Amino acid sequence: MSDRVEERPSPGFGFRMDAQDGAARAGIFQTPHGAVLTPAFMPVGTLATVKSLDPDELRAMGVQMLLANAYHLSQRPGDELVRELGGLHDFMQWHGPILTDSGGFQVFSLATLRKVSEEGVEFRSHLNGARLHFTPESVMAIERNLGADVIMQFDHVIPGQSDNATARDASERSLRWLGRCLREFQRLEDVGAEGRAPGAQALFPIVQGGIHADLRREASRAIAAMHDWPGIGIGGLSVGEPKPDMYAMLEVVHEELPADRPRYLMGVGFPEDLVEGVRRGVDLFDCVAPTRMGRNGTVFTADGRLNVKRAELRSDPRPLDEECACPTCRRFSRAYLRHLYVSDEMLGMRLLSLHNVHFLVTLMRIARAKIVEGTFDAWSQEWLQRYHSRPTIAR
């Protein structure tokens, strides 16, 4: 993959750095559907919905950008139907920026239902057992149909503790697939496929390489040499490797990636990992964790995680987090939220999910302010120390 692909302008996209504090960066990522102040957390709407939350609630809490999943939406309701209904922005009534994942994570998460070859991946549908053929070219067509602002390359994701040889094979295949994605992306732009105006979408590559510094460096350099990308994804982390290894890989790619482009750490969304990621130069994050944990009765607080099922919360009049300004914490007690959850009331899971998303979005807003002030390093150390202290009630 040494040949550089022809450059094309991305007129609707840009990235401006406003401040730095060590490796931490505060920037503005411009998209055709608005600007994203970074660092930022993107809630995940896998099936064009952030589970249980209304788009108006997301806007009210300061969410700037959402993620949806190309693999799942291509099966249900179908990417062509989404296109016919105006694309994801109209379909889900979210008119801010949207990013779509490509299905690469499903190569990892659906390992028992797929077969990888150089051509692409054959999945057996988790819905009905049908055979699905995903290639770099077909994924570009799916993501163009969906119409998100940022679309991701199709990549080969493997378990986090894979050995060097396995990680090299997947990383080099991802680079070859990236070249095919870029050529198909540009072809679709040239022919005006699906009515999308040139420059309406940006393709991000994904740095793979497992927990091996040499492979991460090689992938970062190969990606930078291939094209002038509007942004770059960092993938294949938070997939089973120890957290210190994830942080080490972020330090490796920080030294290699272009400083004037946004960096998106894929699938990472626990509070401590967001702060550690920002400390290592990451600008964008996404994860299903806040809504999934909310549905399972666990919430984030400044003092660690809190499980609302705990018996001692039965009569606790306090909010989930006394420092949180979300509607859940402003209006409801821990006792009431515990009652809703143990009674299997849908409102309980919805309110917990709302709090968790608000917590992460607000955390990144505060991190940005601290970077601009030049106090991020000291603040982040204090924040992490408190979060990891985990008093008994917050376990």
C-alpha cells in the first residue's frame, strides 16, 4: 500500500486546534451538519437510536455528535430504505453530525458467525441466519446510503491480546482494505451515487496493530502516507487487552499521527478511559457503555460506579451524584430510582441511561475547559484519584 491515492478536497470538514495542555487537545471539528467542540463523547445509536433516549433530550444535555452502525442498519431496516427516507439525519431526526461504524467491530464480536478472506467477510446473520457478504466496496455503498457525515473504513478487528503475527496479519489486511475503501469512496463521489453531494461525507481510516508498538507505528505511518485524511480512527482497543496496554498504544500513535487532524478512539467510553485518552491526545470517543450500564442498574458518579440495586439505597434521599445537573439527578432520589429499577419499570432504566450519557458528555466539556485554561494535567490527576478511590457505597 505504498502508492499514495489521489487527493480530493473535503470542503465541509476541517479541524482547528484551540489549545493544548501536554498531549491533551481542545479543538473544533467542523462537519457539514455543524461543529463539534473536542474532546467529545459520542453516544451510540446502533440502530439509529440511543436506546431509550429522545434526540431532544440528547441535544438538551449537550450531545454534539452521534454514532450509528452500518452492519446492523444494513440488515434492519436496510440501508437502501434509510436512503429513500432521506438518510440517517431525517430518519432518526438528529440534524447534528453523525458517524457510522463500518461493521469492522462485528468481525470481532460475531467471530462465531463469520469467515474472513482477502476479499472481505462472510457473515451469517444473527437475525435470520442469512449469508451476508461484506467487502470494502460494499461497505462504502452501505455507508453512502446511510448518509452519515463521517464514515469509517471496513477493517479487521481481532482480540486485544492477540500475538504479533496475528495482529500483523489483521493490520496489514486492514491497510489493503483501506486502499479499496478509499478508491470506492472516491468513485462514488465522482458518479454522484445516491445523490450525495461531493464533500458531504468524510472517510476516516483506522489504525490497527493490537498491543504491539511496532505494528501501531507501521500502520500509522502507512495511513499517513496513503492520503490526506480529514480524521483518523484508532481501533482494536478495549477488546480484551489490559488497560495499561491500551494507554501505551495511545502514546505510540500520538507520536505518529498528524497533529492537525481529529483522532477518534473507537468503542471506548468508561469515564476513566476518556480522561486517560484525552491525556494522550484523543479527541473523539464512543461507546455503548453508558446506556448498557444504565439498563443494568449501574451509573457513573464522580466517586466511581454506583449500583442502584444495593439495599442501602432503599431509603437514600440523595441524588445519584450531588454534583450532577442532569434531569435525573435534579429531580429524583436514589431511593426512587432503586424502586423503579427493582420493580422493572422502564422509566428507571431510561433515567439511569440519561444520567450516564450526561455524565460522559459533561466530563468531556469540563476536560475541554481545563485544557483551554491550561490546568488539565493537574485536574485530570485529581479527578482520576478521586474516581478510583471508590468508597464502599459506589462499588
